[in-house]
Amino acid sequence: MTSAAVERVASRSSFIQNVLKCLALAAATITVSHAADYPAPKEGDWVVRDFRFHTGEVLPELRIHYTTIGDPSGEPVLILHGTAQSGTVMLAPQFAGELFGPGQPLDARRYYVILPDAIGHGKSSKPSDGLRTAFPKYDYDDLVDAGHRLLTEHLGVKHLRLVLGNSMGGMETWIYAARQPGFMDLAVPMASLPSPMSGRNWMLRRLIIDSIRTDPEWMNGHYTKQPRSAQFASVFFAFATAGGNQPLQRIAPTAEKADALVDQRLAVPFTADANDVLYQWASSHDYDPSPGLDRIHATLLSINSADDERNPPELGTLEREIKRVKNGRVLLIPASDQTAGHGTTFFAKWWKKDVDDLLRATPRSVAP
């Protein structure tokens, strides 16, 4: 197919572009411009000395990068990004443009919004900084530990009004709520389940990891050029686990149009580092917040979409486990040709009123 034909398909509607953005979020960090209706974001770095990982490995200096919006005197709100992203991804119009402006649920004139880059992501310490595969093997507990230390030791946060996370950030939110039950009033984990990493979700993550590790160009992590497998595996995973059946069928009702969509996605420059990608997906292997669900004290709203390919509601997992959360409930966004599968919850329009209502109804506290 000619490049002109590909371009015609890609520009068919703004909806197509939105779905492509959701798919791209699973593969690369994006740069977004600041919306003018909320305070300008501020970036910073903090170095943790001798950070000990769950494996017992110690990194003499762990850099945690973060972005904040609003005045530090405002009510602290922690927002956590997904795999292969960074905190600045949450500044996209589909998210920040619906939440941080005047009169919106997380009005930055009132709230102090904190967007950290997780270990291994964005501008925080990661394998590609130089250690390559000698970088400590991290997991989601390590991400939460580092983030909590950033909040308490560096930013002086003693209590959060809200912690909200999407995808990997949603899984971190489950861990936060279980491990730090008195640290927040509200917890909103999105696009995630409070159960062990398993099933198709892990199988496809494993295939990303193995695609890189078995690529001769990877050279045990000591490559001189980026292995091509990292991009192909990331694009494959994004199409397989995000986008939604209905919207993808609407966009690509023929093989020709499906080919055009794949061609366009593969043509997007892939700027991620293969070792970083490998570590990012491998870090989810031992995820399991279920032992701590009964300890959750915060008011919790779990938001998922009915067409989430990674967290299918037909498994009944969320319906079963939410009963263990004494102040927990579920919002399940119905599937349609306007949702985007696992990417649905990144679009705050689907749930911003529910979060706003929850913020208004939930009392403030400093301890359980």
C-alpha cells in the first residue's frame, strides 16, 4: 500500500487518532504540551541513597524524577502512570485536560498533583543509564517503596487525599492501599485487578521479554544498536491487549485497512531502550496485592472497562475480590465502538464525574 493510502486511512477521523495514541502509550513515552487552564507543571529530581530492592540488591544512588502541578500547600494527590510511560504522559489532554483545570475534579488551584516517574521509566534511574542488565531487578513493591519515600522524605507529604493510577499505576495503587492503609483517604486503581499476575496478561508480557532475550541483536543486553525485536514485540502487545474489539473492527473492517494501521504503527519512531523495555514488563511477574485487601482502609473505587483485554471482567476476579475491601466498589465502563479496550480508562471523560462525586462524599482523615 502506498504511503498516501496509509495516510488517508489514518486521518479518517479523530477517533482513530485517539485509539492510536492509546496503543502507542503502551510502547513509548510521549511528550505533551501544557494546557493553559491549569498551573504550569514543575519538574524535579530526588536521589535516594543506598536504595535496597526486594532482591536485596542495593543501588548507591536511585534517582526519582517527578512532575508537580499546583502549590505544595494544596491537598496532595498522587497519580501513577502505566508501563513504558512517564508522569508527563498524564498531562495529555484526554487526561489532564479533563481533571486539573478550574472547576474540574482535581482543580490544581486546590490540589497539589504529584506525577512521579516510576523506577525504570522516564527520567528516573533505569538500565539504559549505564548499568544495562547489571541494574537491580525491580518489581512493583520497589516502585511503591521508592514513591512513598519521595512523598514522605522529600516532598513532606504526610497524608494523601487521593492516589489514582492507570494500568501499572493501577496495580501500584492496589499495593499502596494495602500496604499504607492510613496514608490516603481515597484510592482509585484503574485498568487493573487485585489478583496475581497470570493468564493471558502475563503470557503476552512474557513473550515481549523472550522476544528481546532471544534476539541475536540483544547480545545479553550489551548491544551497540537497538534490537529490532523490542519495537515489533511492543507493537504486537499493544494491538493484542489494547484498543478494544469494536473500535479496532470499526477502524479496520478489511485486511487492507488493517495492514495500513499496522504499517503506520510500525513506522512510528521507536525511541525506547530494549533493556528498559525488558525490565519494565518483567517487573510485573510477582505482582499480587490480594493478601492485603482486607487491610485497605481508604475508600476505594476500582475503575475498569468491560472490553479491557488484559483484565477481562468475565473472569469474575474483581467482582469476587472487591468484597474483601470494606469501603470498595466498582465502576465498569460499558464497551462500545467509542471505548478503547485497556486504553479506555486513560480517557478521563468516562469516569471524572464518579471521582468528583467520591471526592465530595469522602471525609478527610489523617489516620485509620
